[in-house]
Amino acid sequence: MAGSESRRWFLKKALAAGGAATAATTGLVSAGCASQVDPAPIIEVGPPVAGRLAIQVGRYPDLASPGGAVTVRADGLNPPVLVTRLSQDRYSALSSVCTHKGCPVGFVASEGCVACPCHGSRFDPVTGEVVAPPALKPLKAYDVTYDAELDLLVVDLFTGDPGFPAVIDGVVTLTFAQFPELTQPGGRVSGVPKGLGAPLMVIALAGGGYSAVDATCTHQGCQVDYAPSSGDVRCPCHGSRFTAQGEVTQGPATRPLKAFTVTAAVDSIEVQVR
């Protein structure tokens, strides 16, 4: 499928899935860079190996020159990754799912931003930080390395959030000194530990004890959050709900969130992720 045809096909599919059919007939978004954006065309690559996604750049015409971008899909990869060629030897990799309503994003070279075609959110193409709402949360940014001699781009899916504890010997340790929210019933913290490659959410249960889940919605890859008032976990994109232990209570998600074993000590919590 040619690049332009792929963009049109993927855009129609994305808008239908995101409930934005009216945008297709009345103008996709308001003014700004998002008014020119299509979701990046899809490519399929081999599954990640040891948390690393390898892309042979020369195989994909949409990455042939600076300003090109693709949505990378692979077995076991959720959500897909938006890869953008920023210059001759510089690339970026971000989560491809808008944090507002879960639409697939694209890159607008003329404006130098990542944008959502559904509601106009804009993001920094390197850091994933929000440049323009309605999205409030950044896109996940991944470390990338490019070997010009091999023309090989490697995306590190295990990139962690700055300041969040890394995985050490299969365990993520969260101290109460660093995360005092976990000392109060209903408190929760979330972040991506280096070495895990997915957002981890730890909840101090109202009745005592703790739970820990992968905070990636199993429907379309949006990041879920905990609602202390109701004691459940909710997806802001399409309304799926889960128990604090990850079980589905309301669709469209049909699969539970991945749950991890939690052990509480006097001054910390240990989450077994391996």
C-alpha cells in the first residue's frame, strides 16, 4: 500500500475507532499544526528482543528523508511506537497513542510537532511533552540509537521515567520517603521503571494492603489511572474500568491489566515484575 493511501486508510480507521467521524467532514481540528496531520503510516517489524526494537531504516520509504515518520507495530508491542526522522542521522520514538482520547498521532514536518488528527493535541517530537491541549499527559518517549553504517535504528522500550525507581533483580522498590502518597489509603503513584518498558501503577488500598498493575489499558494502549472516590481504575480514552487488582468491570476492554506481586516492608514497597 502506497504511503499516501496508507495514511488515508489508517486515518479513516482511527477516526472511526476514536469516535471522531464528524471531524472527517467538518475539518479535522482547529488551527495549528494538527490541522495538517494524518496518522503516520503503519509498518510491521519483528518482535522486540530484550526490550529493544530494531528497524532497518532503508526498507521504509516514509523514513527516507528528514520529516518522515512511521507507526511501528510488532508482536507484543502495545501501544505501537511513532518513529520520526528529525534530521539525517537523528530520530525520535514516542508512544503513538494520544493521551487525550487514544487516537493515533502523526508528525508534521513543516511545524516540527507531533499532533493528533482527532482533537488537535500537539506534542514535542523528542520529549513527548504536551505543547497544546486538550491532552494533558505527555507521550512516552523512548531512547533511540542509530548506526549509520548499518542503517539500523534501535528503540529501547525499557527506557524509564527520570526519577522513578528502576528494575533491580526483577524488583521495583518504592520507598515511603520518596513516595509518601503510599502511606495513605487511596494514594497511588505511577511511572515507568527503567528495565520494565511499561507504566507501573501502585495503589494503597482503602482497606489496607497494596496492589500493582501495568497501567496500559488492554483495549487500545492508553494509560489508565486510579479513581480513589470509587476505588476503581479507569481509562480516560474509551471508558474501560478495572478493579484495583486489574480485573475488567466495564468494556470496551476485555482483558485484565497485568498484575504484579507486592510486598510491604517498614519503609518501602517492593513490586515483583520479573
